[in-house]
Amino acid sequence: MWTSLILSLLLVHCLVAVPAPNLNYPNTEPWSAERACREVDRSVMIENKNDATCATYVYCYIAGGSTRALIKSCKSNQYFNAEFKLCSINKPEGCE
């Protein structure tokens, strides 16, 4: 009986003493081109999630050992297609 009581008290003490975990839920921070480019390991064109018109894209490239983000524009009357990673005259679904 005493053993079970002591173990119960010890368990409660451990549970109370442990700090709450720092929960980083995905997508809680605003999207940023710089952060998105840190996830790539080569030069690549990605969707600019801050542009609802799809007229721009992010060019991620590596310079001096670190990844950089450059916002580029498609030509006039063209839209960035994230699936094919290029600009075209076809407006992707969901673009304004």
C-alpha cells in the first residue's frame, strides 16, 4: 500500500515538475520567402504565397553558402504555375 502511494506521489511530482512543451504548430507564423528558401538545397523557383495574383514567384538560390530569396515577376499577362515551376499565360486555379 505504501509503495503504491509513494509511486503515485512520485508520478504526480514528476508530471508537475516538467515544463510544458513548446508547441510549434505548422503555419502559425506568416509565410516568408526567406524561410521557404531555407528548406531547399539548390536553386529553384517556388510559389510566392504572399501574391494572390500569381504574377510573381520566388527564386531561391545559394550564394556564399547560404540560401537567398529573390522575388521575381512573370512577364505581362503571365502567371506563375507552381506545379510546373514556370510562368505561362494560363492562370492557375485560385489566383485572383
